[in-house]
Amino acid sequence: MRADPPPHVLEDDIGLRLAGPEDGWRERPDMDVAATRRTRASIVARTRYVEDLVVERGVDQYVVLGAGLDTFAQRRGPELAAERGLRVFEVDQPGPQAWKRQRLERLGFGVPEWLRLVPVDFEGDWWGRLAEAGFDPGRPAVVASTGVTMYLTREANAATFRLVAGLAPGSTLITTFLRPPEDVEPDQRPQLEAAVRGARAAGTPFLSFFRPAEILALAPASRASGRPGTFRRRSWTSGTSGGGRTAYDRPGERS
């Protein structure tokens, strides 16, 4: 909203309030409007895409993996909680989530009953922690894993697909991924390589890259969960900065 003219694809003043950046943040090199245009467009587009699906599907469970400073719960949550009893499950590492909880309390939003903050280790039994927080795998849900796969091992990503494959028919998984640098268009490669270096320097290196065929193959492979039903790919589009996004549905009828 601060960088691009209206009409806006997504309006989110709450995210900026949560982040609470220091004065002069817009002058930082990594905030340059022109240099961040592709990344900004990709993040905004995927966020709007996911949120539209949550509304469209009419589910009463929405799981945000690697939630970070996601603000859907504050912007749309009250309305949808009252309308359809929606519960939002924000799943993330303990440290960032504790910080976010403090910010929500300080800004006066708090953590309402229908918002569940679920601190987890994504390489551990995060599914069990999600169930303890009140998530019901027997009811349809939208599960979003955007900006997450690159930080997890391939084994953890495959386990996520297997677990979500066991959800009730009518469920949807939306995921994003990063392609290997050598697989990216030449004009996008420098930006991706810079992101790789930045993540490594910050202590959160990228662990997994996927070509489109590899990420799509995880859906059929998830049938190894031993539960009935399969994913059906809804759509896939090329992302920016070497990324992509995919949505998978569990059909309404068991197969």
C-alpha cells in the first residue's frame, strides 16, 4: 500500500503495525521500491489468492504454516468467526510466535478464542501440536504453506504432504516453493542468489529447492499415508524470483 498506487490487491496496515519498523525503514536498500517490485507482487498475489480461497471454500478451519506476521486473523477473522465459526491456526516456531503474541497484546488485538497460536518444530511432531490446539482433521480445512518449503528438509516437506493428504474431503493445500538457481530465468537469477545468501547470513538457510515436476510429484506420493482419498491439482502458475505456487484439493467424494 505504501509503495504502489490504488487500487490495491491487498490492504494491510496491521502488518506494518505488528512489525513496528524503526524510523527510516523505507530508505533501507532492501526496501527499494523498484528492486523489490517482483518480490512484492509475488507475496501480495499469493496472499490474496490464499485468502480468497479460504472465503470461497466456506471451511471453518484455516491452518497457516509458518504464519510469521500474517494478519488474516486480525483483518478477516472476526467477521468469518462470527459468520461461520472459523478457527485460524497459526503454526510457527516458538520464538517468533512468542514475539508476535506480545505484539498482538501490546497493540490491543490480543488472541481471541478462535485464533490458536501453535508453537512447533516443523521437523518434529507439529501435527500432534496442531491437534492439541483443537484442529479436527475430520472436517474440511484450508492449509497454507507459503514461503515455508525452502526452509524445511525434503523429508519434512514430504511428511507435510502425507499428513495433509489424510484430511477430510473438501480440504485444500496451497504451497509455494523455490526453484534451484540454475533452473531460474537468467534475469531472475541474481535476485534469487542474493536471497539465498541473505538467508544463509541470517542463520536460516534455504534447505530445499524444487522444480515444478518435483513439487507436483509430492501429491501422488502422499497416498503412501494409507488413508483414502487423493489430491487433485487445482492450478499452478509460475511465481516471481524463482518461485511457484500450487493448490491441491481433496475431492468432495472419496476415491
